[in-house]
Amino acid sequence: MSELRGWLLDLYPVAGSGMVLWLIGEDGMRRRLVQDFSAVFYAAGAAAQLRALWRWLQANPVPVRLSRTRRRDIFQPHPVDLMSIEVIEGASQERLFHEVSQIFPSLTYYDADIRPALRHAAAHGTFPLCRCQVGLGADGKVSRILPLDTPWEIDPLPPPLRILTIQPETDPRRGEPSALVVRFQQQNWRFDMQPPRALLVNLRAVLERCDPDLLLTDWGDGWLLPRLVELSKEGNIPLPLNRDPQMEIQVLPARSYSTYGQVIYRDQQMLLFGRCHIDSFNAMLFHDYGLSGVYEMGRVSRLPLQLAARLSPGSGISAMQIVKALELGILVPWHKQQAEFPKTTWQMIRSDQGGMVYQPLTGIHANVAEIDFMSMYPSIMVHCNISPETTKPARKPGEADQPEAEEEAGLIPQTLAPLLEKRLELKRRLADMPTWDPRRRIYKTQASAHKWLLVTCFGYMGYRNARFGRIEAHEAVTAYGREALLRAKEAAEDLGFTVLHMYVDGLWVQRQGADKPADFQPLLEEITERTGLPISLEGIYHWVTFLPSRQDERVPVPNRYFGVFQDGSLKVRGIELRRRDTPAWVAETQLELMELLAKCTDPMQLPQRLPAAITLLQNRLADLRHHRVPLDQLVVSQKLSRPLAEYTSRSPAARCAAQLQALGRETRPGQVMRFLYTLGEPGVHCWDLPSPADPASLDIPRYTTLLLRAASTILSPLGMDEGTLRGWVISRSGYLASPQADPSRRGETLPLLQASYSIPK
DNA sequence: TACAGTCGGGG
DNA sequence: GTGTACGACTGTA
């Protein structure tokens, strides 16, 4: 018997061995350990069917232990009688269950389709990068594994990961790259793709010498690793991408799926064994989190790092619920993928009640505080103990906040509570941490990873295919959310504030003489008192402007606004800058305009910035006309929403896809098309074509309009609508003009424009 | 002018 | 193999 200490990098079942665990030892050694692994699943149903299943399993060569038991199904009022099937060789469970479900389709199954890593997490308290102590038996197998920390640790001892980075020198979407750039610690290499033999030999040497734990790539899933594997096979030169020589790289195919009201395209995935491959361009939100966010996702969701890096948030929260259910002995329903049926009218009416949305007072407002409920929906689920099993179907709005005193916390609140608590603790620490502290960045990425999990937990509960979903629970949450916002509004008005706007989980309030955090503190306390939910001061704006609709300027729109906080930072929602399909040149200019205005802390002085704004726009447009704007700054990205043939009118993205298809390059729904607007037909030039765009064909009038439109969004509160702005920036002849440059306009000054203010005296 | 197509949100 | 529904806005026919 010997003991090891270290960090758990990865684990997976292997037929014939059990669970393989990769441990990074405190001594720096990387060890492949093996642990016995059995997997239990359950069947319930008619006695005759269960007897038949029992006989079938006993005659089947896969060794199992069978018994009878009872357990709780949260969707049933009483514990369920079950047949327990323990598959001795856990690696065979998936295949055995598949067969059983085909032969006995009328039985109900539980705990049947659970990832082995989650079973291990529930049984041993393990998780990716968990620091642990491992006991080895005389046979060399793991006899005991003892976690030394939990996913809720704020400052875990960081695992000493060895990271190898491989990037193609150019974007593979725009043509075959000719070289790879490879980095490890302080070392850099550049390897030509040709000849393949030299490339493979060099890479092999690097892999063997560095023996990385993490392979971090650009385009590794869709291009790099598939290409390397192909070259390695063709040239018959083995490349040890896997650390575990007994395993083959696992390829998960590309897919398009529909979620969140839109189509998502996921590229294929290349999963390694014994080390983790993370493609920073295929990892969901990698650019938001960075690596430390991926580690955090893995730790709290318990999903292996390679999966955590690419997971869509729904699967993260689902994994957490499954582990919690296993820990509590609650049955995990089999996740049958149901066909999506269109919702009935009745369901449409029911789901109609979403978050509270208010009409803001348009115009420019000074000294406004924005206060937001912190993780509102998850906080409600915990505060009101809302879970599929605790929710009574006919609960009315306003009644949801009275949990029965003795009611035990439900599955969802128990899953969320530690996550919420950790997030609050991170926020508390961030609040009084100096800006230079290097831990800030880590805490921030952790908190934003949690944010995702928390936000999606709510949406997921209303999702018909969720294992622990229940529409009534979903509705109870939104009902309480609306109620809480209304109570917050009452509290604000009782304390003498004017409520300018409310949006789902935040409100904007103003009061004469209130301009520092302490002025709003009593309101925060009063709201928490009245709602039971934590709320915080997002910030105090020097000024903020809520924009009206472009279609009809009399109509305010709830989520188009921008403003400057007292710390100088900008907050922007809903406008061009925030849209993925706005070219960088337009977005950057719009941001510059806002920064120009942000120099004014007193909104009454904003009109004084107009001449500078107009000069800026004239300069940008002169850049455009004289082809001084780099073409990549003008690229527009749009997503394909459907197969090309299904378009009735071809969007620019569809026409871009047609250009790719003409060259035999397949496109799929959800894929992002990148293109330039060009003159004539078809009006776009695909950015990822081998032939570069001719700068002379650039649709300059179109880009001019895009820029002026974005600029008018920013300047319209000062009375500058798009037409007026165009007149000031461009003369009738189409050339850039200004009163200074155009003799006929010399002496003209900006007219007095009607700006709309609401400033408390 | 009507309608088809794309986007945001939370950070 | 996992988020809903909807309104704002733009471009096309």
C-alpha cells in the first residue's frame, strides 16, 4: 500500500481495466492509474417485464449484480420500486443499457445515461484538477481516492500544468497555412507544413520532450489535428498526440443545432486521452473566460476539461444537477431526446409571461444609479426553494415567496446554493481588492463562468428536454421576478426616488442631490428587506441616455441605451457596437464617438462636443474613400440560419455562402459567413475566398450609410438625426464638406439643436 | 410597403 | 447531447 498526492487531470473508463485516472503528482510525475469502476442503473415497470429483464441479464455474458431497491423519483409522490443493475465492468454499461432499452422498451430507466466522470464525481467527490490523495493497493490499483479540496475553494493550489500551444501561422479558413507556430514555456518553434515528414518528426520530438498536459490550439478541432492525423497516417510516421498509447483520438462529428432562438454550428471535436486538447476558437466563450475560466467550469460542473471547455452552458448546469441527484440518492431520469413539436396555443399563452420590461424615459439623464439584483433568477430559486419537486402547479404570483418553514431544500436550490455563495464571495473579495492585485483577473473569469451557469439554470428549467425541467417551476420564477421588481420600484418611490427605467433584474433611479454610493445604500437595504433577494449598486452614471425606436422616435425601446459611470467606464446595450454583424470600423468609430462624449461629466456640455464628433466622422469617411481602411476592418459577419436552398430571399450571408459553394466548399446552418459589401451583383464578396477582393469594388456608399447610422445612434439624443448628420458631414455633391472647407458654407455654425434632458435640480 | 432574415441578453 | 420568445432593425422583393 502506497500513497500519492497530486492533481487529477483526467479520467475515463477503458474496457477491461476499469477507470483510468491521470494524476499529476506533487513530485512532477505524470501517472496513469487504474481504479475498479462499476456502474449502476435502474429499471422500473410491470413485474412480468422486470422478471423477463432479470432472466435476460442473467443469461447475458456481461457480468452484473442484480437486486431490488426503492428510491425517489422527484416527479413521483412516493418512492419507486426498482430493479438495480450493477454492471461490474462500468465501461460496458453504456452498451449494455442501449441493448436493454431496445429489447425492453416499455420499462422506465434511471441513472442509465450518465457520463462515467460524473459517476466518479458523485461517488468520490472528485472533479477535474482536484487536488487529492490516492492510495494504491498491492496490485498497483487505486484502492482509495481522497479529495483534498472542493470545487467551492476560492484559492485552490494551482496545478502545475504543462501547456503546449500550436497555432497555424495564418487563418485556415482563408486557405491552407504554410507553417505552424509552436510554443512551450519560453521556447518557440516555427515548423513548415511542407515537407510533412520534417513537420511530423519535429512535432513528435516536441511532444516527447515537453510531454504537455494541455494542448492548446487555434483551429485544432476543425483543421490542425485532423490534418496532422491525416499526414501522420499517409507518411506512416506516428505522432503521440494522445498520452495514453492504448487509446485512439476520439472524433466527435460537427453538428448544427437550434437553441436560444437561433442555429448554432459546432465544429467537430478532437478529444485526446491522457492530456487535454482545447481549441481556443472552438471552445465556447473561451475568449470570455480564458484558461482559468475553463478550469473553473470543469471544477464546478465536474465535467472533464476537454468537455468543459466546449460545453454549452445547459450541459454544465445539467451535469451539476446530475451529480447532486446522485449524491442525494435521487433518481436521474433517462434523457430521451424528444422530437420538438410546435407549442400549442395554450403553451404559448402560458410562456408569454417573461421578465418585467418597462418603457424608459428617453433622453439624457444625469446622476442616475443603476441597481441590479444579483443573479436574480437563481437567487429566487434558492430563496423560494423552487425546484421541480417543490413547485405546486397553481401557485399565483406573489405567493411563491412563502416557503413552508419545514420544507426541505429541493434539488435545484441545493445545486445552485454553493455556486451562488461562491460567486457572492468572489464579488465581495473583488470589491475591496486593489486594481493591481493579480488575483483580480482570475476572480473575474471565475465569476463570469459562474454567471453563465446560473443564468442558464433558469432557462434550462423551462426546457422540455431537460432532465429536471418543469414549466411550472420556470413560471414561478418569472412571476416572483416581476413581483420583486415591482416591490423594488415601490421601495424606491417610498424613499423619494424617481424610477426612470426597469429591465428584468435592474432599475435606474434618480433623486435630487443623490450622487454618491452612500445616497443609495438605504434603498438597497430596503429592497433586500422587501424582496429577500440580494441587490447591488451597478454604478452611478454621470449621464445615461435611453434611446427611442428608430422606426418611431416617440416610442422608447427598453434595451437600447448607453451612459458613462462615475469611474469613467461606459455601459452600452443594444446598439450597433454590440452587434456581431457590425464591421469593426463602424463599431470602433461608434465607440470613439462615445468616448468623445464621455469626456463630459456634465451632460449640459455634451452639445459642445458636436464639432469634434463631426470632424472625427469626416476623417473616418475620408479614410474610407481613399482606401486607407484595412479591408479586414470592413468585414461583416453574419450567421447562416438555414440550408442555402431554403432561403426565399437571399440574405447577404446566403449570397456569400453561394460563392463558397460555387467553389465546392460546403456550408452548414449556424456557420458564420464573413464578407465585404461590394458594388453591383451579388453585392458581397466572401472574405474566405482564395481570390482577394478588389478594393475598387468596395461599396463605399453602403459603408458610409452604416457609419452615419451608427453615429446618429450616439448623436441623436443631441438632436443630430441621420439626415442632419449626413448634411453636416457630406455636401450635396457627395464630397466631404465642412463649413471650413466649403467656401459657400463658410461662417455657418452648428444650429442650436434640441437635446432632451432630465436633470434633477 | 410587407415580409424575410439577423441579432441581442447576461458579462 | 440539450435555453424561450420576442421585439428592433435592416435589406429584399
